[in-house]
Amino acid sequence: MGGAMADEQQPADTDQGPQQEGRTMHIHAPRPLHGVRDFLLEIAVIVVGVLIALALEQTVQALSWRHKVAQADVRLRSEFKDDVSFAAQYAILTPCADAYLDRVQADLLARDSADMASLYALGPPFFGEPWKVLAWEGAVASQIGDHMPDRRYETYSEAFRGADLLRGFQFRFRDDYAAAMTGRFALAPDAKTQADELAAVDRLRQYIVVGRAIAANDLVRPGARVGIATDPEVVAVFRQYSAQCLALLGEPPSGGRGAADGPRAPTRPGRQVASPLHI
């Protein structure tokens, strides 16, 4: 029994040290530097490692920005196409707008409210469009332009600046058109009211002329440089309305006719199309 107790009192093998099989720990002592050459070699290894890490990081960033620019470019071109299509109205509706405003001016001077009502039923000589600049504003906010070719960035900047200007012009068109067309109500003669209506026609004419220049120089021509074509369906609506307008009013002489010059066309409005908004 004493031998058994002696055996039980023998300590178990609790060797947890580095000599246990499969768990040996190897510690490498730093190698002492022997002169400047070894020191420079260590520095070179560190520098090369840092440069490799930076190069890999820049490569990842470049790939990420390339993807972001490609996505932004798709959205920008889509909105650019819409804006170029909307801008086409200025060239297409030029004869209609000139004849329309001449007719309004003549009607105001003659106090012909019935003809003014016919013109109002036809609709204004411009279209209210949802000019689009959201993609451009998002691209600027996200610094996409810093990673886009300069020429393409300048073209987009020029185009969306023009679209933003024309969006603001729409409100001026609306206000001046509404002021001019009060002549359709056959109100009692009032020299001041008539003067205000005629001034509104002049302002509207001037804004439309400036709008034509913006549309051509900031949208249509830049769009052609980067291969942005107009939407045929949108252009077809403008052409249809222009034909309807000219069927009613007739072609104006070159440069537009005066307020009361030339014979009047019939006052019966033609067939309506998807027409300008009464805005």
C-alpha cells in the first residue's frame, strides 16, 4: 500500500516548456549591423516595402475612381442628351416664335382680344422642359471632375451651365408670357396696362433670343463634339408644333416683322399636338 501511495505522489509530467514536442519556440535575435552598408541595406528594404504598399494603394484608388467616373459618365451623358433635345426647340421654333410675338404685339396695339384668345389656345411659342443638371451637381460634389479628362470635363461644365441658365429663363418666359397675354380678357382700355403688356412682349422676345444663343453655343454644339444626338421623338414634337404654329400664323419675313406689318393669317387654331405648357 505504501508503494501505491508513493506512486500516486509522483508528480505528473507537466512540462509546458519550449522542449515539448511540436511546440518549440524559436527566437531570432536581431542581427547586429556591421557597418554603414548593412544599415543602408536595412533602410532600403524598408523604403522599398513602403513604396510597394503606396503603389498598391494608388492602384486600388485609381481603379475605384475609374469605375466611379465611368458610372458618372453614363448619367451625365443621359442627362446631356435630354438637355440637348430640349435645347433643339430654340432653333426649330424660331420662325414660330418670331411670328407669334409679332402677332401678339399687333393684337395688343389693335386691342384684338379674340385673336389673342386664339393664340393663347394654341399655346406659347416655347416649351416648358424639366432641364436636368442633377447628375452634374452630383459629379461636382463627389470630385469626379478631378479624375476626368480635361476636355470632357469642360464640355460637361459648359453644357450643364447652359442647361441651368435655360432652366432659369423658363420662369422669366412664364411670367412675361402671362403678363402679355392678359390682353385676351377684353378689359377696359388702359394705357398703362397696354404699355406693360407690350413691354412684357419685348422682354420675352429678348429672352428668347438670348436663349437661342445659349442653346446653340452651350448645348447643341458641345453635344455634337462628344457625340450626343437629340432624341428624335422630342424633336418630332417640336417640329409638329412649329408646323401647326406656322400654319396659323404664316412664315415671318427674314428677321421677324414689325408689330403691325403684313397681313394677318386666319385666326382659327389648327390641330393641337403635345403642345407647350401654359406656364
